[in-house]
Amino acid sequence: MKILTTLKKVVDVELNIKVKNGAIVEEGLQYVMNAWDENAVEASVQLKENKGAETTLISIGGGDNTDIIRKAYAMGIENGIHIDDPALTKADSFVYARILQKVYEKGKYDLVITGKQAQDTDNGQTGIILAQYLGLPCVSNVISIEVMDEQHIKVSRLGDVGTEIVELELPAVVTVSDSINQPRLPVLRGIMMAKKKTIKVMDLATLGTSKDEVGGAAPKSEIVEFIAPEARKGGQKFEGDVAEITARVVDLLANEAKVF
Amino acid sequence: MNPLLMFLLLTVGLTVFGRTMFHKIQLLRALEPTDRANHLKERLMNMVVLAIGQKRLIGRSKERGSGIIHAFIFWGFCVLLIRSLTLYGEGFQEGYSLPFFGGDHLIGYLYVALKDIMEGIVLLMIIFAFFRRAVLKPERLHNTFKAYLVLAMIGILMVSDLLYDGARYNIIQLFNNPGSIHYFNNPQYGSEFLWTPISVGSATLTSGFSADTNITILTIMFWLHISTQLLFLNLLPFGKHFHVITALPNVFLKSLDYPHEKPELLDLEDETAWAEESLGINHIHQLNWKQGLDLYTCTECGRCKEVCPAYTTDKPLNLHDFNDKLKIELLENADNIIKKAKLLATIRQSEDTGQIEKNREERTALNSEKKLIGEVIAEDTLWACTTCRACEEVCPVTIEHVPRIIAMRQGQTLMAEAYPKELNTAMKGIERNGNPWGIGYDKRADWAVGLDIKMMADDSNVDYLLWVGCAGSFDDRSKKVSKSLVGILQKAGISFAILGVEEKCTGDFARKVGNEMLFQMMAKENIETLNNYKVKKIITACPHCLNTLKHDYPQLGGNYEVIHHTEFIDQLVKAGKIKLKQSLAGALTYHDPCYLGRYNNIYDEPRSILQSVSNGVFKELGRHGRESFCCGAGGGRMWMEETIGKRIYLERSEEIVGLKIKNVAVGCPFCLTMIEDGMKELGKEEQIKTMDIAEIVEKNMV
């Protein structure tokens, strides 16, 4: 079984993200693996360990992604591809999906595992669009993957009203939830091994496509402006006579906050 | 008496014993190296105080009874060594005495008097010990046949010697010495009996018999004594009584690092090391020889488990079992380990690469098939340890449990990747954002906003760096402690600054859970920052940060004077820079944090501060000072769920509640969290206030 896993580099959302003139201030930011992709990597590695699957990882854009790809290697991924091209600065989910389609077609994979969404944009579309482009079955928000035989997998998906069990014929695309597993923290052995491995870095031309073909020239969506969420205001504290305070609070709620 | 028989007995006894010891020592020599051949004076001092002085046996009030029993048996043995040599001599030549111990020397008389009294005391102690084992049955003791056998043998040694002397007294005094029995080879022989009341007393037991019978009794008792002694000697190496031989060297060779041998600074770039799985302890042959000697020496007295927060709350960690299992595994692999060492010596001398490769393979084939963790020691056992060091503090023979546990965790984390996965979040947190909560590093100094605190980046020309620590920076409860501490420092006019967003977790818990890689990463980054600002003196409110900065960072080139805030506040109070008023109402107690007390010997300063602010009674907890009971958060346990047994923090909190006090002071952010949680869970949050000493001081400053 050949598995293709996606990995996006995202800004560490634990940090305060500052916006200036409609753009994100880069200073002081740090970038990490998208958390859901970490789950996808872990799921792939588990299939490698338990079912002897061959694992390949693809990361798109982001400039220098060496750190996160090495980390995925250290977790157990075998091959890594990084597609980077100046044309990708404004790429959206459709562009990513097109590139993934190209990679998929070159490699003939049995299963594509992606995180169900990325922490930075929270769109949750890439995996599903990819399935559409490839004409493959797709299940999203997957919380477990079980290999039935060479051609079939059984996945469970967290739906609105309970867990859905779905049998899929391979090849297929699944997007995974963060409750599918607890990603391992790569330690010594993995990290030492990862240092020796190479990453296949390609631009669009090397991949055998072009900016136009993947839709990079005219993305279907474009981020026009970033707006920082309004900072939460501190509460007000009232002290003194209870009757007096109650009257004041009612007055403030009615006239200032206009809740009734 | 009978030179031939004596010769035979000694030859057989000592040859067998020699062979056994040769094998035991050979095994130790085949284990990994560790350097203990230094600081002779300090080592001798340890041996005098801890081993000969029996400090940890008689020094602990809780264990004084059994301590005294043991101490006198031990001292009795020491005294009787000279007697034994005399008896061996007597076997060859009647009336033999050691130089200066004969009848023409006062020292000889003094010695027989001492020996006589000691034998009486030892005999009494043996009776107490029997009674204790058979009737009182303390929980910590393993009652085995062998334990009784050893007691019985010591009893036989004492009784036979006393009866021997008694019979001799009768022969000389009652029967005019028909057989010319000497003790001291001198003209006044017999006069030593004036010095030996117990022997003379025991003479009455056989005074009714004839001279011949007394001579027979004397002969039997002599040979019984000699053969019991040689049998005893030969039994010692095969069980817990080996400590009779190994305890003194074990104490002498104990680590002089404070507080125990530091985790080895592993070379993580060494590719052969991880290819051969030689980082940490994964298999029995990876113990160093001192750790082997520790296993020989463990007396299974059980003091360690009695004070262990994990054992006492029903976790599977039982340290004397732990030692015992390792010892069995060590002895089972003894021959292979010795062969491995021989092969290594061959490899080192050989230049033939083909031969070296072959020997290497042979060596690998000799490794124990058992993984230490999982097959000898259960995983839950290994991870239950809070690294509180209570066990090491009470161990009479100074066994170092904690460094060995950390080395085994290194094996699990670095090599086997079989550490508790729940640690991932915290480890990832420090890797990415420099704190175990994983909160954005850019928020590290948010607590300090508006407090007019200098940042090192703006002005590093200050006297002290205030090391805030992750808890003090990110944990809401501990942030209050940081603010209080800043208030005190500002009031005292201290010139200080913080690192702000440049500070990162010291790596304490990473190291304690065996993630040496993460520890070194954090340490290197912090040391670079600190050295960049030429930091000399550091104040911190976190004992874990304190310990790591002070004891672990020098291994990586970070040398600073690190002061805990309680020490610093105490200095400020004593120098009159801050004045306290005794306005803290209600009875008060103090919970000693392990990493402040046992790890860094700071016990008095917090108490001194508390005495100056409290107008209530200061009550000590039952378990305090060196024997303080852990809150349960050390050794990375802060970041693991406690799913087995009773929660350690509840055990401690109940003890605090039982003291009927109004305030409990702590000096560690983890203790603060644990104890306060305990109070909440016990519904005592309102009645008993849990506070850091800095908070108490800030509220009670003039």
C-alpha cells in the first residue's frame, strides 16, 4: 500500500498574531506543522508500522520547509517532496489540490491522508477538492482507519449524530480529525535518521506543470485583508451597597450594553 | 587447640569465600566505568559518619529502636574482629595474643572488657531483633528464613564465645587449670576475668560440671564459634547480608556530586551509541560498577519504600523489589557480562578489523535478551517515581535510586521511544514555545506588564537576573507569586531584570523523564542567552529551575550563582532591607519542596522568614525537612495523569489538614498547584490558605 500524506507549514497559533495595514506582521512569528497534518503523518506511520505501507509526504509552499519535513521523517515518514515555487504565494485550496493531483498522478498511490483542515486558514477544503479532481471516494473528519484487504479500508467518521462507519474502495482520500491519534514526539533515533535523508525539492516546472495549469495565475479566492479580532475588554467590578449596585448594573445593562 | 583442624577450616572457609568474592568483584569490574577515586578525605568522612557512625540508623527518630539494635550489632562485630583473630591464633597456638593485646598491656584488659560488654549487648539486641521480626512484624521488613538464620548465627557466635570464656574461667578458677588453658600469654593469666563480668556470669552455667566436662564444653564452643563464623562469612555474599561486607565500601564510594550523581551528559551526536542502544540503561550490562555495588549492598530494609510517595500511595514502585529484580538479572547475566568485558579488552588491543568485527558481534550476542523495562521492571513502576529523593535521604547504605531511574527513563525515551505518550503535549510545548503548557512564547512576559520591570534586552546592567520560570510566567496562580516577589525586590531596592520572551523552560522535567535531547536543547539555548548578557547571579522562585540552573547547567558551560527567593528574602530581612511585621494570623505550617530541601539543602531560610511574619503557632508537619513528603509533581509527574492508587497530593493535603492550621506555606510553584488543588478537593480551600512565601512576605511587609 502506498500512502501520500500532506503537510502544511502554518504559523504557530499559540502566538499573538498582529495585523498591520491589513497584513500579518511577520516579526516574532514562528512556523510549525499543521496540527491536523501531524495526525495525518501519525496515521500514515502507523499504517507503515502495522501494515507495511510505503509512506510519502508532500508539502507545498512555505519557503524553507526543511524543519517540518525532517520532523515528519523523524516520526517515520519515508519519502518527502517539497513543491515550492514563487508562483504559489497566493495559492488557495484549489491550487493546492491541483498540485497534489499532479503529485498523485506521478506516484500512483493507494491512499491519500490529509489533515481535515489547516490551522491557519481553517478552510478544510484541500483534501475534498483533491478527491473531486481525482474522481476518488472521500471521507472527511476520520477518527480511525482500518485496512480490510489490499483494495478496501474501513474508516469511522465523526458525524453530527454519532460515528459513521464507512467502507471504501481504494484508492481513496481521507481527511483526519485530531482525535484519530496522539502524534508521537520524534526522539533521538528518528531525528538522527532524519538528518541523513534528503528532501526532494521541486518547482512547478520540475513537477511537470505550470502556474497556469494549477490555477496559480488566477486563484479562485484571494485574501484581501486581515483584520485582527477585537481585544477582549476587561470586566467591571462593583463594590458597595447591594441595592445601589443592582440598580446601577441594571441601568448599565439597559442603557449602555442595551441587552434589553 | 588443634593447628591441623584450624588450618583446614581456615583454608576451606577462606578459599571458598575468596572464590565467591573474586567472582563478585570480577562482575563489578566488568560493568561500565564510573570514577570514584577522588576526594579521599570526604569519602573517609562519609564512611565514618554514615557507616561507622550509623547516622541514618540511629539518627532518625522514627526508626531509632531498630537503629540502635542494628548499630550495636554492627559495633559489636567491629569489636569482635580482633577477638576473632586472637581465636584463630589460639587455634594454632594456645595462649596466643595479638601484639599489644596480651596480659602485659592495659589495652588488652580494656579490650576484653569492651568485648565482653559488647557480646552481652549484641546478644540482647539479637533477642530484640527476633522479637521485632516475629512479634512486631514491621511492614517494611521481608520476613524470610534467611533473615532468622542470620540472626540465629549471630546469636550462636555470641553464646559460643561467652560459654567458651565461661568454661575457661571455671577451669582456671575452680579446677586450678589442669589443662593449662591460657588466654593471655603472661604470668598473671586469669586476671583478665576481673574485667569480664558477662563471661564470668556465664561461667555459672557450667560451673556445676566437672573439669573435664568444662574442657569439653570449651573445646566444642571454640570450634562451634570458629566454624559458625566461617560459615557465616561464606553465606554473606548470597543475599541481603552481603551488606556486611559491601556497606562500608559502598558508602565510601558514594557519589560526591550534590545531591547525587548527576545524569550523564549524553553525547547525542554519537551515532554508534544510538546504533548500539547504549544511551541510558536499557539492559542490565549497562549499569556502572557502582550501581552494581548498590545492588549487592541493598539490605532490603525497606526504609526507601516507607518514605516513597509512590509506594505509600499504592503505586507499583517498590524500591527494594526494584533492586532485588535488578540484582537477580545482574547475577543471571554475570558470566556473559564478564565475557563481554574480556572481549572488549581484546577489541581494544586488536588491530585486525575483521577480528574486531567478529568480537563485536560476539559481544552483542552476549547481551541479556531481557529488556530491563517491560521484562524485568514494569513500565508503570519506572514512571511512578517523582524523583523526590526521600529514598536516598534515608538509605543507610547510600544507594542512589534516582539517577538509575533517570538513566532507565533515558533508555525508554531516547532508545525505545516507549515513554508515556501523555508527556508529548508538554514536551512539544517546550520544544516549540519554551513552556510545557505550549502557550505562545510571546506571552511569556505578559504578567509583567505595568509592573515597571526591566528587561535584560533593554538594560542588562543589573545586579540580579530574576528567573521567572514557566509557571511564574504562564500559570495564573503562580503569576501572583511572581508579582509578589517583584513587589518585594522593588521595595528592597534591588537592581534586577527579567529575560522576558527570551527565557525558556530550563528543561528540568525533560531531563527527569529521560528526554536528554530536549533538555540539552533548552539548556544550550538558555545558557547562550544568559552568557550573552553576562549574567552572574540569578534569583528564582522555582526550585526546579534553581536545581537545573545550579547543578545541571555547569555541565554545559553555564555557571551562575543561583539563589532561591526564600534564601534571598531571608537575606533581605536579616540585612534590614525589608521589615516584616508579625501579622499573619492563625497557625501555620510549611511544606518543604523536594527540590529545595533534599536537593538543595534549603530548610532553615523559609522557616526563619515564616517565624518573623506569623503571629500564630508554627507547626511542623509529621513528614518535614529531609523527610518531607513530595507533592507528587516532580520528575515529570506534573505532566502525567496519576491513574494508579491514591493521589499523592491528596495524601499530603490530608496530612496538612490533619495539622489543624490556617495557613500552609510553600516555596515551589508545583507544590503550590498540587497542595491548593488538594485543599479544594478536600473542601478546605477557605479554611486553609495555601500561599507561596513571597506572597506571605509581600502581605506582611512594613
